[in-house]
Amino acid sequence: MEIKLLRAGIEDAGELHAMQIESFRELLDKYQDFDTSPGCEPVEKVEFRLRQDFTYFYFICLGARKVGAIRIVDRKENGVNKRISPIFILPEFRGQGIAQKAIRMCEELHGSEGWELDTILQEPKNCYLYEKMGYRRAGGEKVINDKLTLVFYEK
């Protein structure tokens, strides 16, 4: 089935927020990172991001169904990396290559070089996905709590 990106607007904040909460629930339960997890952000944070002129939030669609979303921070400045933060796929649609395809589509839209992101060190599937797509560890780690450490990637 065809994967496409659909640009989200401020009117989509509630829907994006609900999908984000559902998508990050398992990780929030596992790591208890209540200060940093997108799984416990208020809808106002999603609204704030949607109002930023350098934020591009896209629904990830499988056919006509919205199955996730990706936010690209693109300041369109030379020497400033674009950032993926966050990307999420609803649990029932994971493992189908949807996130990989969505990232590639965003790289086509926003340029193939000069990217950064972070992910959870303790989630090897996430690290593998980004490394398979050409992202390399950028050095440094940020310990969030005794269960969770963020690692940083660049491409």
C-alpha cells in the first residue's frame, strides 16, 4: 500500500496529540521518563510546535489511514542541521517499514544531508533503523534516568 505524507496544521493538534500519546505509551510505561517523553506532553506543546514557522509536521498515511506522524525542524539556514523530533507510528502499524519510508520522503522534501535526531539507547531497533538509513552516532549521551539514555545521531 502507498505511503504518503500529509502536512498537518494547527487544526490537527488534537489528532496529532492523541496519536502521539498512544504511540509513546509503551515507552513511557517502560522508562518512566515523565519529564521528556512525548507520551506525556500536553496538547499545548503540540500546538506550540505547529505554530513555529520552522516546523513541518506531517501525518504519515498508509493509503487513506493516518498511521503516524513526523515533525521536521528545518530552519533553512546554511550550516544548521534539520532535525527529526519526534517520529511515531501507531503500534498496530509498526514493523512494516513505514517509518523508514517516511524519513526518506522527508529527506527528499527537505534535502538529503544535514540531519540530526536522538533516540533511546536501550531500544536497539530504533538505533538499527537510523544506522541502516545512514545516520551515525554523533557522540555524547544524555542520561534521563536510571532506565533511559538518549543517544544522538547525524547524517
